[in-house]
Amino acid sequence: MLGDDRTLHTAGGLPFVGYVAGDEAASGAVLILHEWWGLKGHNRGWADRLAEAGFRALAIDLYDGRVTGDREEAAAWMRGLDPAAVEAKLVAALDTLAAGGRQIATLGFSLGGRHAFAAALLRPDVVAATVAGYCRMPTDEEVARLPGPLLAVYAERERSWPEKQRLFEAAMAGAGRTTESVCFDAAHGFMDPESRNFDPAAAEATWHLDSAIVRHSAADSGPYAALASRISCSTYRKYACAEIRSPPCLRT
């Protein structure tokens, strides 16, 4: 591991742990939100990978040290989260990363995706981009307030797909916003190496898309679609073969 666990505090003094990696002098930062299992090794691994790419990364623990592989226990912990405490932790984490005027991207999958959206809505003044995968999508009212570029990653084997994508893109269009979407022939949890649904090809392809939007948010260099159009599609063929179906700007 390149980083270490540190104790952070909300404005009200509530302590929580975050795994921090990357150069303090980095101009770009990423807030990583874990799935319903808790803060696991692969979440810290994402932070390390982003740190190696030149970002300051913070993966926070919303379960106070608890980690499980049991679905019923994870569901109970998720339902037991205190919304006010979660919001306070998200704000404190964003404030920590925003030090020095850093541009921040939020990133998460499943429960983490919902919290990535929540963080962006809480502090749109410091969040420059959001990456969220196979999660519950924001409401019509919320989408108008989402800041910066947005990448939505979908698992086609979810029962809620493609309806969730259709509804979200319609809400974004109704708010005069655009979003980049990518769909994989994979199941919910394909980013988690410990999941039975882990798909290494889809995960690696998603990582390259994530990296593109995060780099864009740090550089503040124009529409994400324009940036994505310059990415070599051979990268996606290498990792995802014909399984990745992407926006026109990512096709040859």
C-alpha cells in the first residue's frame, strides 16, 4: 500500500477513518466511496492506483471499521447508516481534499456510486466530476444540481437495466444536461475482485474510462466527450473485446 489510514473528523467532531494516498502537492484529487461491504482492500487499491497517476486520493470508511462478505449483514449495515452522519463525513472528506484549491472527482460503485452522487450534490463548488457505477441514480430534481462531467457505468445483467439508464438520461436531458454512459455485458459487482461477478476485462476498461474523466476534472480542459474522443479505442478492445458498448465518441 502506498498510503495509510488516518482519522478525520466532521465539523461536529465525529471521528471516521480514511485511507489517504498520493502527493499532498497534487492539484487533482479523488474521493472514493466503498460498496455496501465496507472499506475493503480493493478500495484502497483504487486509491493507490490514482496516487501512482499523480492524484491525491482518499477512500473513506462509512462503517466505522466494519467489513463483511455476508449480503444480509451488508444490507443491514446499509439500512442502519445515519444519513446526517454520512453527509457530515462526505463534507469533511471533500473539505480535506479541497485544501489548496484542488479539483475533486467523486468515484464509487453500487452503494458507493450513490454516495459519489451525494457528495457531488453536497459540495458542487468543489466537485468537478463524478464517476458512478451500477447504483441507484439521482432523481429528476437532483440531476440539475450535479456539477461537472459525469460518467455513468452500467451492468447490463442487472434487472434494473436498461430502464435505470433510460430514466436517468431522460432526467438529465430534461434538465438540459448531458452525461456519458458506458454499458458492459456484466453483472452488478463486476468491479469488486472478491465478488462472484467480478469481470477483470470490464473492470480494467472501466478503470481507463474513470482515469480519463478524473484527469479531465483536474485539468479543467473542456467537455469530457472531447477528451474521450482522443482516447485510443484499442485500449478498450484489448481489455473488453466486443463486450463494451460505448458512446459514439468512444467508437472507431
